[in-house]
Amino acid sequence: MNGHELSIAIQNCLTVFPEYADELGDLDQALGDGDLGITVSLGAQAVIDALLQLPPESKPTEVVLACAKAFANANPSTMAALVAGALLAGSRVWGDAESIDSEMVNKFALAAAESISQRGKSQVGDKTILDAMFPAAEALRETNSGADRLDAAIEAAERGVITSKELQSRRGRASWLQDRSIGLQDPGATAFLRFLQSWKASNTPSRAAVS
Amino acid sequence: MKKIINEPKDFVDEFVDGILLAHPALLKAIGQDRRVLVRADAPVSGKVGIVTGGGSGHLPLFKGYVGRGLCDGVAIGNVFSSPSSAQILEATKAVDGGAGVLYLYGNYGGDVFNFDLSIDMAELEGIRTRTVLGRDDVASQPKERAADRRGVAGIFFAYKAAGAAAERGDSLDEVAAIAEDIIEHTATMGVGLSPTILPTTGKPSFELADDEMEIGIGIHGEPGIHRGTLETADEIAEHLTERLVTDLGISAGDRVAVLVNGLGATPLEELYLLYRRTHQILEAKGIAIAKNYVGEYATSLEMAGASISILTLTDDRLALLDAPAESPFFREV
């Protein structure tokens, strides 16, 4: 996949992703301050606008950096800053490459999750986005065959979302609820799952909006 | 609670407003929420920018040290709360003169989290940053764990030296190295005699009996090493100074700078009692005080108490302390 193809895939995904904004906003309302819906809808639009400005010959890293900058500035929040930092960390793995393969996607996913872990001082089990990201990154690494990779990642992320429901939130505003957070679904982990599902739904040949 | 305030929720915005009205020639606000202040001539082209920040309630820390020869910008949090990463980024962009930006602030979890997030966003804007943490409070961790210590009044020395280095045109790496060098050779310890009262809650941060003091207290009312019977000024000076001398490993022939800092509700007279005894103790040990500061440099709202900071000097460090500086709260001519 070259930079232009990556840009198109991201735009397709982010056209669908805001359909989940209300769900994510409601989950965040129960555990945090409820701004995740806005972060997702404003962020998705800002990223699409930024990608439309990029020249088609942009490298994959340049595409990702444009996404990170647009997302961080669209609705400044801790979540937006963590995601921007994660994209930055992932893009470093790609360097100047003209196109990316499965192996590079795996490395990107792991570097992105590790960035959030380090900046947010969180691990799997703290009931954060990492409960979906790390298992998904692991599933990508273990799945070789092209068609099944995204399905495996989605399945792993979904398991993470379900498992973390019964955990207590350890980081951010949600941690203030202490044991009242048990049983509630984590909005960050859910957002990551919905992003993967949006990618699948929008980038399968029958539904691709742009090509 | 007895305070001269209006609506508690407006406390921070209103004192920031007051500072801006009082010092329009020295400072300007950035952003709609006015929680970022920068020196009036920012950005200074070609100069390393220095951004600090943290919770409110410590004036002159942190916003008092924005000015020529000091920091370039500050991100202002609520009382005892970190500013957001977006505010820190705003400060970063406003002071970047093309030579990079040093983040210099106290070692507290919330501040570290938000400044670290801003590092990535600054990089996306093409601004290189370095980070140096104030961690001078010897009471907060033993020497083996000095990297985990809290930052308190001693960060003033780092502002002064790093600010002077940036002003004379040092590179980002050089300014960061100077800030790090100062922090490594600075030690602070304080005593608290009465609690802080947060404007929003109206409640004291801790309780102390009339004849008690908290030794090794933090600037948010964090507990110290132990609680003891209130001592005389001379005894307090002796205990604090001995601990600092040991921690820094200084002895006869060394030169130092001394900062006696009031925590908010202790009169200058009492601070000079502490300075007097500190001076006598160091003199008796053959340690020369080449530079001294007595007054309020890092407070904790209306907490009564004081801290003593000592910086081991070299010719280079002293020259940086002696360089000119000007902010609404501090001047060196």
C-alpha cells in the first residue's frame, strides 16, 4: 500500500467512523466527561480535510503525520494528544518508506500502543484503549494470511472490550469512579474497536466510497 | 475560611487578569482562555524558549518568572492542578523563536503527564523540545532516589541560570544542560506551621496543633518527614541547613547561593531570623554565601512556614545568577 492508497483507506474509514460518535459519547458520559463523541466527529472530519490537501505522491509517514496533527488540533483533549503521539510513534517505524507491507503495519500497531502506554503510564488491565490495542496488535503479529488479519484484530479488540468491562478503571477521570466503574464499557477501548470495524466496513470492495 | 476573593471558581482567571492589567509592558496572554502568559516580546527570534507551568496558588511560582533573562512562557493550571497539554502546546508555539523550547517545571505526576503529551504535539509542529524537571526537595525522597524528588522553591535557581543562558544565545542542548546542572546541585527543605485553604473547597489541607510543625512539608501541604514540636527560628535553621549541607556534600572552601523562602503567611522578619542563623552556620563551616535571596519565591497560598534552598556555586553558575533579569516579580540588575 503506498501513501495515496493509505490516505484513501483512512478517508473511507473516517467517513463511516463518526456513525459511532453518539455511542462513544454516551459511554464516555458514564465514565468520564462525555467529550469523546465530539473528539471523534470533529477529529474525523479534520483528518479527512487535511488528507484532501496532501499531494498524491505523499509517503505513508507523511499521511500519518498529517492525520496526527489534524486530530490533535481538532478538539484538544488528553485523548487527542495520546492518539496523536501514538500516530507519531508509529510513523517513526515507517521512516521514508514509499509503501507499507503487513510486517510494517504490525510494527506500527505495536509502537502506537507502546506510545500510549508510556505517555499515559498505563498497561493492559487498567481499563483504557490499550485493552483493545495491545491484543489487536498481537493478533496482527500472529496472523499471516492477508484476508484474515483485520478480522483477527477486530476479534481480539472485541474480546478486550468485553473483558475490560468487568475491570476497575485505573487511569484518567474514569478512575475517580473507583469500583463504580466496574461493569461499564470503556469508551477508549470501544473507540478503537469501532475504528477497526469502520475500516473493514468501508474498505471492502462493495462499500468503498472512494477509490 | 477567610479570604479576599469573589466567586471561588473565578479565583485563577481573576488574579491572572490582575497581573495582566498591572504589567502590560512585560506580559501578554495567549489564547481565548488566557491561561497562557508569555513575555511581551515573545517569540524572540533565534533564542531558545523556556516554558514552565503548573498549578496556581504558588505565586511568584510559576507565572512570576516569565520575563527577560528568565522563562518565556507559562501554562497556568487551576489551584494545585496541572495545565492541559493543549495549553502547554499553545505556550510552546508562542515562545518558539526557531531554536527549540526547554520545558522546565516541577516533578509532579499531572504536570509530567501533560508536558509529555505536548512534546509529541510540538514535534508535529516542527518544534524541538527538551525537558528538565525541578526535583530539589530533599525531604520527599532519600538521596538514592533523587530523581523522584518533588520540585519546590529551588527551581528558581534553574529558571535564573537557564534563562540567562538562553538570553546570551546558548543552544537548546546547552540551556538544558545548564538547567540540569543547577537542579543537580540544588537542595531544599521546608517546615509548615499552618495549612493551606483551597478557595474552591474552603477546607484546610491538613490539621496542625498550635505547638506543632510539619518538617519537610511540600508546597501543596504534602506531609513531610515527621511532625514535631514547634522549634525556635535558630533550631529550625540548624535542622534544615545541616540536612542540606549533608545532602549536597559541601564543606569548607565551597561557595553557595542561599534562598530563604516564605510559604505565604510568614513575615519577612521571621525569614530574616532564619537567614541570620543559616548565614552563621555556613560561615562557621567555612562555606561562603556568594549570593542570597530572602522573600517569597514559591508559596502555598496562605500556608505559614518557610523553606531554605542551597545551590553549590561555581564561577559559571554564579555568573548566570548575576546576569540581568526582569519580570513583574523578580529583578536582577
